[in-house]
Amino acid sequence: MADGQKIEGGEITPAHWQNWPGLLKWSMQYQDGTANSSLEAMSKEKKEWLQKVMKELSHSEVDVIGDAMKVLVKYSDLYFEPTVPDKVLAELSSVQMNETKKALERILSVVDNVDNANDLIPLGTLEMLIGLLRSKYSEVQSLAAQVIGEAAQNNPTVQAYLMDKGGLTSLIHLLQSDSAECATSALTAISSFIRSNLAGTLIFTEINGWFKVAECIEAHKQNDRLVKKGVFLIDCVAGQNPAIVQSFHNIRIVELLVELATEPERDIFIKEMCFTTLAAISGAPAGASLIRRQPDLTKILTAARVEYNEMSTEDQDSHRELSEALPIILRAYLSKE
């Protein structure tokens, strides 16, 4: 249907079915009062057609995953280091790498739909994605982690599969990557996996996940995006499951947050995140003792208050959570054993 072309009598024919913008325009025209409407009850033929279109649309997204899988399978031997000593495998060419990245991006584009995410399991795609977390190519690892994170968000089916197949362990291993992009993707996927997932949080804690998170942030302190992801993860879990804070006692999490919050050149939003996370930790049963271990914290909190007071009114409004966090931390610091 050409732009501006009319559909006589409000009728739509098979020739117009593939023109979605035109179909939307036609549909809105007969609902928004801009044209006289002579709508009647939908005929059986139109009902059947709409049902067919919806079915084919859903099927096409499964096809997207299937087509992408063909690419990943085709190059599967090239993604990993050789398992046999002295065996040399070919490297991915730039064309093959581009095909691989496009395949993973296509899967990523459809797994925000829960049904599509669940389809990754019977199609064998999720198992392959878990394997790709161990690829020798950081670009492949990063994209695989992004797909897993998107599929796992608020999805108990995918979360359970990941726990059963070692997906969480592989994501934790990826936190040690030298690539900040790769480690950031892993943090994002872990966050999607354990937030609002008590079982996943407990398993993550048991397999020393928090130590790896702290190491990851420490190793990539100059990457603001990664630091934000890491601090956000700690903040969410400390707020949702305060008992988990007990596991922070032998890990440099609180110390790291204080260091980040006091770095002169650190982004103010990251400083605010660190202080609000410290406030969340302060409210946990074991949190106050962690806060009291920090040297010179009164001086640090006073300096943060001065910095806040010197902000413009507009900036103070933007960082009000910082102002609210400071007295909470101070009360925990001054509290008795």
C-alpha cells in the first residue's frame, strides 16, 4: 500500500497484509474519529486471518532463534581453545565473527519475550550459550552473557536451568575477564539471575560469588559502567536479603565501597550509589559491625555532607538519596556493639 492510499469501504485484502504501517494506519483511522466508520462485527474470515497472522508472527521469532543457532553450530569448533594438546584450530575470520555476533544479537532481540526465552531450552540454544561463556573470544562471551541475562530476568524457568547446567558458575568465572565489557556483561547477567531470586542468591553466596564481584570491581575501578553495575548488584541484594550481608565479613566489599565513595575524581552518581549501598548494609543485622570497622568514617561522612551542602539546589534535589544515606551510616557507625 503506497503512502496515502485508501482502502475502499474499510476493506482489507491479502495484498495489504504485509504492509504493517498501512494496516496500522487503516486500523487507527476507523477508531480515532477521523473517518466515518461503518464497522460491523468481524467476519469469520477476518478472525481466522488475524489468528493466522499472530501465529505466524510468533513462529517467525522461533525461526530467528533457529536460524541464529545454525550459524553458531556451524562455527562451534572455532569458538574454543583446543582440548587436545598441540592441536591447532583455525581462528574465526572477520566475516565469521561478524556472522556470529549478528546471530547472537538476533537472539538477544527476541528473548525479552518470556515464551521465546523459554524456547531457548528445548531448542538447545541456552545450553550452547552457557558453553559460549567459555569461548576464547571475549566478544562472543560478552554477547552470550547479554542474551543469558535478558532471558533470565524474572524468569524462574530459565533461572532454574542455568543453576542446573552450571550457568551461574560460568558467569562468575567470566567476572575474572581482562575485558571490562565482558565482565560488565557478566555482572548484568548475574544481577538478572539473582535479584528477587532467593535460591539463586544463596547459591551465589555459597560459591563465593561476592568475593569475585569485589575482585571484579577492584580490577576495573576505572570503568564507571562496570562499577555502577557491581555496586547496583550489591545494593539490590543487601536491600532485598539483609541476611546475606553476613557473608561480607571476610570480603572487601564495605572497604571497597568506602574507597570508591571518597575518590576525589569519582563520578558523583557512583559516590551516591556507594553511600546508599552502605546505608542498606547498615540496616542489615550484621551490617553495623561492618560499618564500625571502617577507620575515619566520621570524617568521611562529614566531608560528604559538606560536598552535598555546597551543591546547587537543583543538584541537591537530584542527589537527595545521598543526603538521606549519610545519617543512616553515621548512626550505625556510632552504635554500640
